[in-house]
Amino acid sequence: MAKQSIFGRISTLMKANINALLDSAEDPQKMLDQLVRDYTNSIADAEAAIAETIGNLRLLERDHQEDIQAATEWGNKALAASRKADELRQAGSTADADKFDNLAKIALQRQISEENEARAVEPTIASQTEVVAKLKDGLNGMKQKLEQLRSKRSELLARAKTAEAQNKVHDAVKSIDVLDPTSELGRFEDKVRRQEALAAGKQELAASSLDAQFESLEDVGQLTEVEARLAALKSGSTPAQAAIDAPSAPYTP
């Protein structure tokens, strides 16, 4: 029963779809580790069971060979006894000849018995030989899958490390990405731009105040010219003449 369960495990593990198991696993690495342990333990158990099966097969083969050899030896003994009987009968010793003929019959019976035993075990040997061949193939397949699992595990670990390294690089690059407004450098640049905008706003405000001052000066100049023309009119000049006679308003900075 123990061997049957081991052979069943070999069949189950050989049929296992590793990729499907990994796809459905929450933690593929843990699943791989568990599969590696399962395959390693099953391979060790299978090797012990197969070794025992092979040992039993070799015993059967040895017994079969001994039966064949015994049948051959009894056949030779029967032939020898038969010839001796013929010689004695030719020599006129009928009683002794009958004795050796009886020995020949006994030897032939033993030969038949040994042949029957050898013939009876042959189907078992053939069946066990086929079983051992299949078990060896299954064991080799399990060993190949174990190597695939180990390779897959190494690949998965390497991919995990690569992904971790890529994420670290990505995070580092993102922190200094000038095009990303959420990065550290982006936030610092935004702060500088706001300060520059504030300075520009102050300059614009200062310039607006200066322009207003100059505009007030122009208004004063216009009022002065108006007063000059009014004085000319009062002195009796025509409006056109008053415009000519009125002095230009001096520029007062």
C-alpha cells in the first residue's frame, strides 16, 4: 500500500501544471518552495520504492533463471538415465534397465515441474519489468520537473530583485524629474517660479506708480498752458494769437 501511494504521488506530481499553480498562488515564491520540497521528498520516497521493486524483480529473474537451469539439468539426467537403461537392456539386464528407465521418468517429471515454474513466473516478470520501466521514466520526469522548479524559482527571485531595483531607480528618478510637478525638484522649481512671479509683480507695480507720477506731471503742464492762454486772451489777443503768444509750459521733473 505504501508503494502504491508513492506511485500515485509520482503520477499526481507528473500531471501537475506548474504554471497554473503559480498563476493561482497568492505568493508564487512560497508555492515554488513548497513544490520543490514536495518533489524532493517524493523523489526520495520513489527512489526507495523503485529500488525495492527492482530488487524484487531481480529476485524473480534469478529464480526464473534457476528454474530454467534446473529444468535443463533434470533433462540431462533423464537423458543419461535413459541411455543407461538402453545399454543395460541391450546387455540383457532387463531389471536394471527398468530401474534406470524409472529414474529417467522421475528426472523428466522434475524437468516438467521446473519448466512449469519458470513458465508461470514469466508473465509476472514481464509485468514487473514494464512497471519498473514506467517508474524509472516517471522518476526521471520528476527529476526534470524538479530542475525546472529550481530554475523557475531562481528566475522568479531574479525577476523579483530586478523589479525591486527598477522600482527603486524609478522612485529615485521620479524624485528629480523636472517634468513631474510632484517631484522634489518640481516642487522646488515651482517655488522659485512663484518667487520670480512675485518679484515681477512688484516691479510691474513700481513701474505703474512711476507712470502715474509722470502722467500727473503732464497734467500740471497742461494746466499751466491753459492759464497762459487765458492771460493772453485777457490782454486782448485772439485765440489763435494767444496760442502763439502763450509760452510753452516748462517741463518740471
